[in-house]
Amino acid sequence: MSMSGKVICETRKLIRHDAAITVIKAALAHAESLGISVCVAVMDSSGTLAGFGRMAGGFLISGDVAMNKARSVAAVGLAAQNVEEALAQEAPRVREGIAQTGFSFIRGGLPLREGEDLIGAVGVSGGSEEQDVACAEAGLTALKG
């Protein structure tokens, strides 16, 4: 509550379930074309799971990693690579401190936007970082239509 007694709240745009499914399907299809098994997580802009897909043969840990990648990207609205670049000049203790919060610097997560508004994030895990990024990009491309 503010001093005037009015309730102050923030409104966020959130990814819709049908859009989350579109992202997941495209990322999984790209992984299949690469011959890899991945997990794909879509978080909304508040960091809440909006959708999840796991391919048969995907590593058990890949589900948690995909969710962590997506949650980290949703928290800051930037891909891990961009955060890494922004923090490159910071002291190691700064990067380590951020990592201790659970933030993932592992590539394979991308922000999902509607215009300029962050609506969510996708995280992919199961391949190499390059493959995970490519799958996430396929999901992003499908969202843009």
C-alpha cells in the first residue's frame, strides 16, 4: 500500500498457454532434426512454469536445467550470454554471488517478447550449449510466426 492508502501493483504481460505450446513444439522439432533428446521449459514473465516438454531419452537432470535456464532469463529479460557479457568486467565475487542465487549462466535460454514487453522465457537442455540455443531459437522463431 502506498502512503495515500491506494494499492499499487505491477501488471505484467504473460505468455499464453497456446503460445507456450507453440514454442515447445518448435524447440522439440528442431531437437529431433538434430538427433538429440532435450527438455524444454517455458516460464512466464513472473518466472512461473507455463509449459514443459521432455523427449524420450532426455537426461533426468535436463528438466531441472531447462527450467532453471528459463527462470533465469525471465528474471532479467536477457539471454545468459548477454548477462555473461555484461558481467565480464565485474569481480569474480559478483558473478559467483549471482550464480549462488540459482541464476544459470548456461546458454540455451532466451527471452520471449511481445513487442517490447517480456512475456516469458524458454529454456532448453539436453544437447550442447550451441544445440540448446538453436532449439530455443527455433521456439522463438515459431512464436514470432
